Amino acid sequence: MASEKDKAEDMATGFLQSQKVNWTANYIARGQKFGAMPQGQVEGEWLASMKAMGDDPLNKANRDWNSDAESELSLRGIEPPIAAGKDDMDRFLVASRKRVEDLMADPVERARVEKLLIEDLKAFGEQSDNSN
């Protein structure tokens, strides 16, 4: 029998996978803007978007650009060129961790973020229960 920790990890993994599927479906619905590009150019878009995220991690447009490029690569069954974008990815992750630490240091903001996360996970759990 799975432990509570295992169940929580499974739910978190499922939630993240669901978010990725939702983003890809949204990318397709918006017209798949990278669909006609050759693979190398889509990989270049992914790398450029990762650099932009490292330069300005709070800019949602950069994250959306990256998600679109990653969605296109995923639809083609291709992994993003993570090794080539590692330095930019690391810069983005360091800045993101700092932002999370800053948010969590503010009790009001922490409560707001936790409430939103709980609502998202609850909705995901209910959706998963209804699909079984």
C-alpha cells in the first residue's frame, strides 16, 4: 500500500503532467505557431526563450514563449535541448527559488499562494476522481 508521501508525490506529478497537457492543448488551439518551423529552428526558439527566462524570470511572456516551444517539441516527440540551455535554465531556477523564498517570507503572500495551490490541487483531485 502506498504511503501518504507517495500519494502526495503521485498527485503532484500527475498535476504537473496535467498542466503540461493543458498547455499543449492550448498551444494547439491557439494555432501551433511553431508548427511549420524545422526542428532546429524550434529548438532555437526553446533556447532563446530559456535565455530570456534566465534574463527576466518574472516575465510571463518569456515563460509562455518557452512553453509554446516545448509544446511543439513534445508534439514532435523531441526532448528540448536541455544540455545546451543548462546555464540559462540554472539562472532561471536560481531566480525562481529566490522569488519563492521572498514570497514565503511574507505571511500574507504565503497564505495567498498556499490557498491558490490547494484550490488547484483540490480541483485536479476532483477531476481525477471523476475520470475514474
